[in-house]
Amino acid sequence: MRKLILFLFFSVNLFAQKQGYWQQHADYKMDVTMDVKTYLYKGKQELIYTNNSSDTLKKVYYHLYNNAFQPGSEMDARIQTIKDPDPRMAAKIKVDGKDVKESRLKNLKPNEIGYLKISNFKQDGVAATAKESGTILEVTLAKPILPNSKTVLTLDFDGQVPVQIRRSGRNNSEGVELSMAQWYPKMAEFDFEGWHADPYIAREFHGVWGNFDVNITIDKEYTLGGTGYLQNPNEIGHGYQDAGVNVVYPKKAKTITWHFLAPNVHDFTWAADKNYQHDIVKGANNVDLHFLFKNTPSVVENWQKVEPLLVKVLDYYNKTVGDYPYKQYSFIQGGDGGMEYGMCTLMLGNGTPEGIFSTASHEFGHCWFQHILASNESKHPWMDEGFTTYIEYLVKNELKTKKEENAFTKVYASYYNLVQSGKEEPLSTHGDHFNENRSYSTSSYYKGCIFLSQLGYIIGQDNLNKTIKRYYQDFKFKHPGPNDIKRTAERVSGANLDWYLLEWTQTVNTIDYAIKDVKEDGEKTTVALERIGRMPMPIDLLVEYTDGTKESFYIPLRDMNFEKENPNPAITRTVLNDWTWASPNYEFSISKPKTAIKKITIDPSGMMADVKQSDNVYEVK
């Protein structure tokens, strides 16, 4: 009954969306057998592909991610040519007495590489032509897939689990035996922009939603965790079985088959180890939080300290963004950084409780912004990484005994450092195409986070909170793009925000305002402001007087056609005439003499990302 209810829940027409919207659908059935001694696996895949577009498709494309883990791959070339390669992917060697970094892929032996080899490809039982190009499989179909029709695609695949270089692989630095991410032939996304058959160079992903029915046969000593709901727990054991049920394997059985169903996900990932401890903790809305980690005393102690905190994180994310729609999520020690997958994360597990919690809370946030909303993480990594960073910093601050007034101080500081380095690139840069990893990370995680925190400064925090919730409700399971978050904020607030999306994401224009002059004008004071940076903003300004009173002033931005609510009603606010983009200078009057003024501050909240704040304050010492 549980299985039927889940499939009915996710089979509700997800296309009752904005008029004209469509998306493709892919239902997978896979049977795979893993040889834990050789790290080779064989599988069969049946994929029912639904073409909901108005296009007639003569070709389809699959991702073969494992093929990246080979000498000579595009991933290998990228590691060798980028200035600051990921330390997980580059080893230090000596050249002429100097330390240099060399791709770890470069010298992999044949039994250490990763690969996926495809054979016996058929469409509705008829052979089709499949051409492998690195990490992409290009299939010329036996017959076109007409609009609003389905076809059945079948194939056999042979894979080898690579030595773990990044994210997926075997026997990593923390001793986890199998981290099976991006391990199967995965249908590429086709949408209104066309095919997204990007080569795998090591960064982000994009996928087609569907239902997964997966059987994994493996040595019976291994415990598995990952995407989906286990359908045969009382045959499997390993902490999944019902209380009081003893699992007895046939004496001669060396392997067992794990059967998983995963409804309405765009990815299927799993990990396996002989020495996993498996804990299950109940979270909000009756969601089971699974924890799988190495069964060593220090690791067990640290992970179990984190478990109750992640129950609180689930509740906070539900209230801040919207309810998590699945009934299970798994935190799995995978031994390599942290990465989000369908209904689970693979992450480092040998650190401190603080480090484990930090990684887990971030990866958990990806459920909402990558695996439920699922913007194109390759083209717009800031929408996923940045928005996830935003709620991560909020929840961390919420759980502190002593909360910070500005939870994002470190985020803004990292962005300012990038600007000062001269290496900033627009957020619209493809995730794989940044010149340096530092530029990618700071831009996607931190400048992407500031897109939201600063939006709260622009339209008001209440409007931002409503925007995030409405964005989630309107676009979950719909692959939203940058314009969708902007339009949601406009619908909620009534502000025009096209300028904001363009300036913040498609340029490297900076915000830089200054108090240019404060001069006495009889019984009044004239304040002269200057816009030095190219990016315009509305301005909040606070005046503190020598008698201890305060007054605020608000300068709307004409491009917005909007007046923000007073963020601090306890302080009297005056709304001034709007400031146009074309005018770099602005003056206004304060109805008190200069001698009555103690301090004037542009943006006392610190939420406007002004890159030079030393000239934002006028103060009488």
C-alpha cells in the first residue's frame, strides 16, 4: 500500500503549470550486479521515455559520467590546464625541485579507471545506432519519437568503478568501499532550450524527472544506502527490517538483491560498505532520516551528536521553503567532500561534529533547490548553490545559542575579496567554464547567496520570505530558470526587478555608494551622495543625532517603481524622491543643523553589497 500511495502521489499531473509549459519524463528499470572483488558491474536498463514536447526527436543523448575518470578525458584535460585544480583531483609532484600539481587521472592504470560501455541498444525492440563520445552517448533512433508519445529504450551496460578521484569511486581516503554516484547511463535533459548534453568535466548536473525501479545484487555482507525506498527490507536486514524480524539468508547465498523504488527523482545514487552503521531517526512530517557511517567509535560518536540537529534542520527548511515531499532522506559517509543526490547525500564523515553538521546541513538544503526545484545546475549553479547557502547560513544561525545580527557577514566578505582580486566572472558563466575554481566557488555559493539576502534589502525581508515560499510552491518539479525567481519576487512585492537580475547575474558591475559631503544650510543640513559603482540600488540611510534620537531616510530607485516598507518601524522614516540610474549624484536635506548630527550611515543593515564601505559613513568624532 505504501508503494502504491507514493506512486499515486507523484503521478499527479505535474504539468498543471504555467500555460504552455512541458517537460520530458523518463522511467527507469535497472538490474545491476556488482563484483566487489574486481569492481566491475553489469546491468540492464529499460527506459520508458515520454516526449511531452512539440518536437519530433530523431536522436536522444545519454550521460556516461564514468568515462570521465580516464587519462585523456575532458576532465583530465581540465585538471591539467586550470590554474587552481581541485586538490582532490590533482596530486603534488616535484618538477625541477618545485611542487607542481598533476592530474590524478593522468596515470590511472586500466584496472583503476572508470568506464561505462553500452551494448545491445534497442528502441521498441529494434536496434538503434549508439555512438560514444567521451561522457556522452549519441543515439540515432530507429524511428522518430513523435510529440506527446512514448518509446521504450533498452540497453546493456558494463561498468568499472574508478579509484575515487572525486565524488564517485572505490576505496576512498575514509575507507568507504563503494560510492556509486553517476554510475549508470542517464538520459540527458531536453527542454525548451534543446538538448543539455554537456560533457562531464567534474562539476554540476541536470536531469529528467522519472520513476526508478532498481535491483542491485551485491555481496550479502555489504550495507547499502541511497536514493529510493527499499522494497524488501525483511529480506535484506542491515537495519532496514521491521522490529522483531530476524533475517536469515540461505546458507549457500553469497549475494543478496536490494530492490529500490524512487518516485519522481532525476537521479539515483547509492553507496555500500561492509562496516556501515545504520541509524534511523524520525523527522518532521514523519520523514525517516537515515544515517550510514563507518562503524568506528569516534565516527559513531560524532555522527550521533549530529543526528538530532538535522531533525531541527528539516523542520526549519520545511518552514522556510516548503515541505520536503518524500518520506525518506539519507546522510551517507561517502568519503569525499559533500554532494547532493536524489533523496540522499554522500559526504565526508571523519571530521568533527561541527564539520559534519556544516556539510550535512548544506547538502540537505540541496533537496529543495536542486532535487525538487532543479534549476539547470550546469548553466545556473548560483541558483542552486547560492540559494542552498542562503538557507544553510540561516539555519546555522538559528541553532546558535548566541545569534549573529547578520548571518551572512562571512558570505559578503568572501564576495568582496573576489571583487578585489579582479578575477570575478558573471554568474551567467557556465559552471564548467570559469577561469578558476575560486571564481566559480565564490560566485556560485556566495554571490548567489547574496542574490537572495540582498533581495531582502531591496524588497523587504517579509517579501523575500514570501518570495522563497511562493517560488518553491509555484516551481517545484518544474526546472525554474533565473527569470522565474525574479518574476516570483515581482509578483509578491510589486517591484520591477529586471535591472537587478541583469546587473547582479550577467555583469560584474559593482555597488559602490558614498557620502560625498555633509554641509550646513542655515538651520538645515544638505547631504550629498554619490554612486561610484555601475550597479544602482535603492538606498536606506540612517541619521543619528547628538541627542540620542534617530531618523531614517529612504531613496527609491526609479527603475523599480517601488517603495519598500519601513524595515524598522520604531524609527521614523522619510521617503525621498527617487534616484535615477543616469544620475551619479544625489542631494537631500535634513531639517536639523549640522551640529545636531552625530553619524550618517548608508545601509546600516549591511545587506547591500557595497564593495567599499569606508565611505558609507559620516561621523563626528
